[in-house]
Amino acid sequence: MGFFVFLPLILPLTALPIARLAEQHLHPRTGARLLTGLAAVLGLCSTLCLVLLGVVGTAQIPGNPLPDAWADPAVREVVPYDEAVGTVSIAALLAVTVSVAVAGWRHWRVESGARRALAAVPGSGEVVVLPDDAPYAYAVPGRPGRIAVSTGMLACLEAGEQHALIAHERAHLRARHHRYLLLVRLAAAVNPFLRPLREAVSFGTERWADEEAAQAVGDRRLTARAVGRAALAGPSAVPVGLAGFAAPGPVPRRIAALLAPGPGPGLRGWPPAHSRTGVAALVAAVGTTVSAVSSLNACLALLLVLHVVPMNPLG
């Protein structure tokens, strides 16, 4: 196992180049899916790393609840790190557990609260218009999913721009962007190195919905104008964790992308291997693979030793 057990903690750094390049060189749909997958795998591997170090590193501390065989020299040889490393790992694992639990709870609270609020509006269908001067619009996942939009938001948009707004939110619901946002949020709670991926996926889902809206209304400039007017209307009140039309973020980059020609065929799949984006994607794929293999190897090595040691006690 050796030092390879530590690799999952630092290998998320291999995904940072593709997180920066995905915006310009990948279709938003492709980029969001790729970065979410990378974040989920790398976050899981980081967690396994902390568990392994915490379990074996504290095996020889008096009073630990682990089986005596786990403190055997043969086990210690597999993960030859002292109690200090194990103690730090346990503390980090506890912090990660609390961070993930809080992130998951906040996400659930926001979603469930939004669903209850919209369910209380009588006679409403898919689109729920809320009497509020604050400008906002966001998608609320569920069965069925619904769209909340304030009268303040509708007042600052023309009729065609309102259609673009609704198409944008429908794209969020159809593609289940809330799942992408939750996965990367949990992954970032596990390993701080994954926070750039969280920001990139958040932007990517908005760009994905922008492209779907532009295709639905048949006018990229109209969609860009709707995004700009919504942003200029004032600070958005989109709940954290939900995908919204005027969500805080790099609105000028969204507008610039909509004013440019739509994503060409070359952006709809895996980037060319000889391009910078292709190399960055390859580096991220290799880093994720090595992280997964290192975690699996460490788990198997520990399980095999623990299985053999009780039958062949040393000393």
C-alpha cells in the first residue's frame, strides 16, 4: 500500500485544468457531466483514504474499539504510519462527515421547503407565479417538477424573454441539474481541492440551460437579452442549491456565449486528443483512475491481511 494510500487526497488537483478549460472548449452538457463524474469518484476515493488511515493508524491506541488483530505488526506493515497520522485522519474524517451531513441537510431543507411553498399556492400548474417584487426564477425538482417565478422577474422581461426564462427553467428540470449540483457540493465538502469543480459545474448547468432555452425560442440574442435584463433587475433571491435563471455568478460570460455562434459539432463529444482540452481531460481521467485504483488496492490489501492474520498470529 505504502504512500499510494495518500494519493486520493491530492489527485483531485489533476482535474483542475479541465475545470478551467471546459467552459471554452466543451459543450456545456458534456462539461457538466464530465466534471460531475470526476468530482463524485474523486470525492469517494478521498473518503476511503481517510477511513483507511484512520482505522489502521489508531489500531494501537489503547482503548480503541478495533479487533486486536488490527494492531498486529503484519497489519501495521501494510499501512506503516504512526498514531499521529491516524488521529489526524480520524479528525479529518469526522470533519468531512459533519460537512457532508450539513451540505446534504441544507440541500434537502431548501428543496423540501420550496416544494411545500409552491404546493400551498392554489390553482397553480407547472409554472407558479409568486406575488413578490424581488426578481427571481428557479426550478424546484419533484414529481412533478415546478417552476417558481416572481412577478418582479416577469415585470422586467418582455413576452419573448419570459418564454426564454421558462424554457431555461424547464431545461433544468428535464436534465435534473439539481442532482449534478448536489453531487459536486458533497464532493467539495469531502475534499477542498474539488471546489473549483463545484463552481465549474454550477456555471456549466446554467450554460446548458441557456443553450436549451435558445434552441427552444429559436433566438440566441433574445435569450442573452433575457439573461442580461434579469441580472440588471437586482440581486436574485434564488435559494442556494437550486438552479435559477438569474443565479449569482458570471452572467457576462453567459451573455457572451449566447451572443456567439452556438456550440459546433466539435464541442458535442470528447475533445480532440491533440488539443489542450483533450490533454487536460486525459490528465483528469488518468488522475481519477489512479485514485480509484489506489483506493481499491489499499482496501483489498487491508482486507486480505486482516483475513490472514487471525489464522496466523505473529508473536
